[in-house]
Amino acid sequence: KAIELDPQNAYLYVSRGSLKYAISDFTGAKADYDKAIELNSTVSEWYHKRGYIRDRYLNDINGALVDYNKAIELSPTESKYFFYRARLKRHKFKQFEEAKKDYLKAIELNPDNFAYYQEAADSEFLNGNYEIALDFYNKAIAIAPNNADLYIYRGRLKYKYLNDTKGGMDDYNKAIEINPEDPSYYSKRGSLKGHYLNDYEGSLEDFNKAIEINPEEPSYYSRKARLLYYKLNDLSGALEALDQAIKYDPTNPEYYLRRSGIKRFYLNDSQGALEDIENAVKLRNNDADLYGIIGDIKFTDLKDYQGAYEAYNEAIRLNPDVAEWHNKRGFISFRHLKYLSVALADYNRAIELDPQESLYYLNRANLKFYVLNDETDVF
């Protein structure tokens, strides 16, 4: 109504645009900012907000850059304009050096904003400039010493990329001291303890704490299962943890794959293992390796030769360059299904792919000698 009464008032369009933004009508919000800028092209903040909408919600990164540039042209001492342009250049245009210049300019204009240092650190980290990233994290923490996330970021950098395991642990400990209710911190510290310090009991304690705080996060159970399986030799515990991971995320094929391995190789539950792999295939049906595993289970464990043959067919269709699958399909075709021409073609292909594997020549020789009555090249 106000716009009807005063259609030349740019501020009314800005107000309405802000309301539209609040209810996620981003196209409508941009249209109102368009009108406001048409009426008054001197307000830098309006360009900045329109640029942000274009950047984050409308996937118009070129338009966003034009708006950010205009905001800086109108207000060249406003640090946040450089900061948001830096983020656009870094995340969307992948112009890391140009982004770095904008981060440094934002810091120059406002050296007390920890987020500027953090973003600059993240950018340097992704470019492999770890010492520079560390310096930025240090400065961010000096400004915001009670920001637990900053210690997590710096800790990861220290132990994984700067060979400073103690420094990484100290930072993770500090993050947990500041915020002891974030389960992800315990999970991260548990991984550090397990992978880098060989403190497996401490690692397990941290994973259990993460699960205690958030018992519905599947990744915590997954990490716990890996620790129990590989380091603590607790197969039943690992299986139970994977059961929970699948309960809370039944769409992750890796969980089924790992549980299948435990069932098959340690519990002698080939049928249960097969069911898990088949569930994994439903989620990732273009994975040749999964069909190869199904073939192995049906061939070796269940003696379901026709089923194994069909599984290897699919594995080879998806990836025809695995010699062992041709060899196994050839063996099944020869010994169990009497598909002799298929067997010969598969043995030939296996040898072509891996001419140094003597078993393939032996299998082909057996086929020629016993079935084809062709003793050529047998001896």
C-alpha cells in the first residue's frame, strides 16, 4: 500500500525486498532491490545485498560480482564488501590469488574481525599454504580465544599437515574445554588419538562420548566400528556399531560393504554378507566391484554358479578390464556351466589383460586339453 502511495520512494522497495528475503522469496527480493537501485543508484549497501542474493540464492555469480564491485566503488572503506567479494572469488570463481587480495584488504580495513582471518586461513589451507594458514588461524584465535571451532580448524592443520600431533591434540582439548557438548569434537579427537597416537582406548572413549551426546549420528558409529575392527580386534563390537550406523543411515553403501566383510570372513555368514552387498548395490548400482564381490560370494561360498556367472557378467559389463573376473567367469563357464566358447574367450581376455599371470595360461590349457582336444600350446 505504501508503495502504491509513494512509488518513487526507493526505501520502500528496500523494505519490501527485505521482507521478501526473510520469507525466502529471493527472486522477488532481487526485483525490489532492482527497483530501489533504479530510483537511487548511490547506496552501496543495496548493491551489496542484491549481490548477496544473486551469489547465494540465484546462482548469478557474474551479476553478484558486478554488484560487489559497485558496492566497493561507492564505499571503498567498508571491509565487509571486500570480504564477501573474496568469498565469491574463492568459492565460485576459484580465483584464489584475487580472493587473497580481497581478504587482506578486508583485514586491513577491519583488523579486529576474526572471521576475516578464518576465511583467509581456510583459503590458504586449500591452496596448500599451510604455514600461512597457521598464521591466519593464530590471529583469528587471538581475537576470538573462546571460539571453539577455530581450535578445531587449527588443530586439524597442525596434526595432519604440519606434523605437529601434540599441537593438534592441545587444540582439540581446548575446543572441548570451551564447548564440551559438541559431539563432533570428540569424534575428531578420537580419530586423532587412533590414527596418530595409537591411543586406541582413548579413541574409543571419545567415540563413545560423541555417541552419548548424539546417538543418532551414523558417522560416529562408523568410526567406532573401524577402530574396533582394525585396532582392538573386537569383531562383535564392530558389527554392532555398523548395525547402528545402518540403522541411522540406511542409504550409505559403505556401511553395508564393511559389515558384509565381517560377516563373510569372520562369522562365516556368507548369506548375510551377500544380503549386505546386494543392499549396497541397490544404492550404488554402477559399481563393478560390488558385482565382483557378489560373484565371489556366490562362486566360492554358496556354489551358486549360475548366480556367480550373472554377477561377473554385470561386473565385466561395467568394467571389462579386470583380468580376474574374466578368469573366474571362464572357470565357471568351463567347469560348471559348460559354456565353452565363453570360457575360451574369457581366458584369452584375462591373458591379454595380465600376461604375467601363469594361472590364466594353466586354466586355458586345461580347457584346450580336456575339452577342445587341442594340445597346441599346452606343453
